[in-house]
Amino acid sequence: GADASNAVTIDIAPLASTCASALSVEGSALYLLSSMLNHACGAPDANVEFAFLCGEDGCGRGGDLTLLATRDIRAGEELRVSYVSAEDVPVKSTRRAQLLERYGFMCSCSTCA
């Protein structure tokens, strides 16, 4: 079966807003390759971005997930992304509680340890 801890949330902007406005969680999705990414609160190796089709009617749903490397990556090296970043949630206990609730694990990365 699918492992929810490897799913990513999909945020959608309300149709009455512009793409730069606040997003709301629409759901979650499991992408084959990105499901192999692990988590790091501090310095992730890549950032996750979703493609949204934006026009005069607002933002529509896209389906593409893009990984943008934050540093040079060697072949075969583990890639980590931030499920809940230390920058967005600076209080360690709050961040760890969110990871446990949303993804089912207690973070022990170097930022949380």
C-alpha cells in the first residue's frame, strides 16, 4: 500500500485570487520519484515546486512536480527535501509535532537532534 509519510501536500490558490495570494491545502499526492525523497528540516538538498496554470481566471490545477537542487548533487546521493522547514516553523517541538501528526515520524535530523 501507499505510505502517507511519502506524500506531498498540494496547495491551490482560490480562483478569486492571484497566484501570489495565500494558498490553501487542496489535498495530497504521491509521485513515484519524489516518494523516494527523505526529509531534513535544516538544509534540504532540493526544494519542491508544483506547476500551476495561471491566467485571467486565477490559478488552475497543474500536475507537474519539479525538484530544484539547492546544491551540487552527486550521482547516487540521497536527496532530502523539507516536509516542514525550520525556516517556516522555527520552534523545534512544534515542527517535530507537525511531522509526527502529518507524516507519522519523529524527526531526528541534525537540526532537530
